[in-house]
Amino acid sequence: MTDTLSRALFERAIRLIPGGVNSPVRAFRAVGGDPVFIQRAEGAKLYGADGTAYLDYIGSWGPMILGHAHPDVIRAVQDAATRGLSYGAPTELEVKFAEKIQSLYPSMEMMRCVSSGTEATMSAIRVARGFTKRDLVVKFEGCYHGHADHLLVKAGSGLATFGTPDSGGVPEGIAKTTLTLPFNDEAALRDLFAKVGTQIAAVIVEPVVGNMGCVPPDPGFLEALIALCRDHGAVSIFDEVMTGCRLAAGGAQERFGLRPDMTTLGKIVGGGMPLAAYGGRADIMSVIAPLGSVYQAGTLSGNPIAVSAGLATLQHLGPALYMRLEALGARLEEGLARAVKDSGATACVQRVGSMITLFFCEGPVRSWSDADKADRKRFAAFHGELLRRGIYWPPAQFEAAFLSGAHTEEDVDRTVMAAAEALKSAS
């Protein structure tokens, strides 16, 4: 299908906005064609500029766990807006939000609101460095933690290497404070701690990776990470910007029964508004100004509109929702796996809860080296065929898709049928 209105809007946008978009993946460069400009959304559907309806599996890249334009969330935002948009001063709403987050994430004994996931991870690492008085940070290939300079890093030539910049504009000296390891490689992590453990301030990880596609942790990997940090005086950071309130109300740490030193949250906790949070052990968080020497601030942090949307969303995160998401996820996973088998395509389906990815490579995918084998051209063709059938799938092989409480069994079955047709057409 050709959305001529989206095409016209894109032509206007590329004259004023780099690449015509305000976040790179939206440009559809990985799949070809022009991006669909959205005019509105409701439930599990997006509506393009020309009015075409699409079943949405992006959910604004994760936040819309209840579906788009949930009535309670909209009402909360509208009500808050009548009292003013931002005060730059403390509010009771912020206290209620912190209390709610702490009830869901007991590991977050103290927390701060910020406005984005990038800001949350950037701040958490600064706090960890201030607390430990160390410089080195460890991350894993394929995990994305926002666009702060020291996190836009790729691995060097060795198994455990000082990072090199993965983006223009990142000073090499900053990148060298980040060490990169393969995800799920416990032996490499143990070896690194044995060599430079006294210099490591923090290890940050997506407990279930979503930014190279859905990749779960191996049994014992996260437990080992937490234990190694504890034994060497480093700070374990779970980046739950994506998995937080997605895999359970209390995130991956609830699902796996773990307690990291620090946690970063975003997406769902803001209900679709610019809101994120970071927090952890009280002794670690006490180094933040005005209590300590680590500075972090934000004019719009904890603003009443965003916090109201977050609170309205969080009140709906009960067992019934997660049972429904698990059932829908299993139905989609089984259907996609069946479609792959029937088509004869080389592909695998990976899912954790309501996060799912169809990788165009043999599975299982355990790390970036596995994911990197995926056939990008086959995925691009598959994506285009889905879009033509009214299915709005992430426009990149290495992004997880998401289900919401607004999806139905009929929606999932329609998606499986479209995927089966798309797999055959894309072969």
C-alpha cells in the first residue's frame, strides 16, 4: 500500500529534521521504503496519515502495555493539565509515584524521577561511579542503554576489551572507560573481574535484551553478575527501561527473583509520557545532591502531567493483565513458529512474556554474535509484506515487538496469517 500523505509529510520533514525523523529507527532505513506518519492511535491500532489502520506491535517502543489512548490514562492527563503543566517544585504526585514504584521494586529503596531512559541510565552510572570512586563500567554487546557518550561503545578486538566509539562525536577517552563483553558469557565476566575487579564501578545489563531482539539470559548469568559485583564492591545495574513493568509488574527482577543494587525504569512507568526513574540501595542513592556530591537535576523531572499518566497506568498492572499477555504471547509465538516451519524459512522465534522477535537465522540467539547472523534482507522483505497487510512490526531486525492488553486473540491470529503469507512472499 502507498500512503501518499505520509510520503508528502516525509518530504517536508527531511528538509528540516535529520533523516526526516526525531529518532533514527523511525526512518525505516533498515527495511527500506518510507515511514508511515501516524495521525492517531487507539487500543491495538495505529492510523496512518491517510487513515489506514495498522495492528501495532511497537506500542511506542514499549510503553503502551494497556494499548493506546486508554481512557483512564487520558482522563488522568486531562485532569492534571487543568492544574498547570509544570511547576518546578515538589508535588504530592511525585511522592505517590515513588511510593508506588518502591512497592513494585523493593530494591529501589530511594529513587529519582527523570524524563527519559537515557537520562536514567546516564544518571545511575554517574551515581555508581560517585559511590564507588571508580571509573570503569562494564556493558554487554547488543545491549542498548541510551545515547550517553560512554554507552555508545562497541567491543574492540579482544574478548574483554576497552571500548571504542560506536558513534561520531564520542571522544575516544570517554569510550575507554567502558568495557564490553558478550552477553550471556559468565566466564568472560568472571575473568574480567579477576583482572580489573577493583577498578570496576558498575556492570549494567538489560536483564532480558530487547535492543538486539528478544534475547533471554542463560540460567545463572544474572545471578553471577550480581554476586560478582557484590564480592568486588561494584554496583549491579539492571536497565529495566524496557523490561520494567513489561515482564511483570516488578519487571525482570520480579520474574527472576533477583535484587540488583540499582535499577533504571522508563517507558511503561510513564504511561506514554516523558518519564523515567532510577534508584537503588539507600546508601548508594544518598551520594546524590543535595545529600552528597553527585549532581543530577532536571527542570521537568517528575512533572505532574507525566507522573499522572504513569500512576494511572501502574494501577492497572495486576495479575490478570500479565496472564493475558502471557497467553497472547504464547499464541503469537506458536503461530509464528508454525508459519516459519511451513514456509521452510531459516528463522527462529524468541519470546519472554509479551516481548517477541522473529530472527531470520538459526536459533537459539544468545548473544550479539548470534543475532548478527540474521538475514537483514529477508527481514526487510518480510517487514514490507507485513506492512502491506496492515501489520505494524518494528522496522528493524534487532528490535523486540510488544503485545498489549488491547490485543485480542483475533488480532494475533490475523497477524500469524499475515506472517505466513509474508514469509512465503519474502522467500
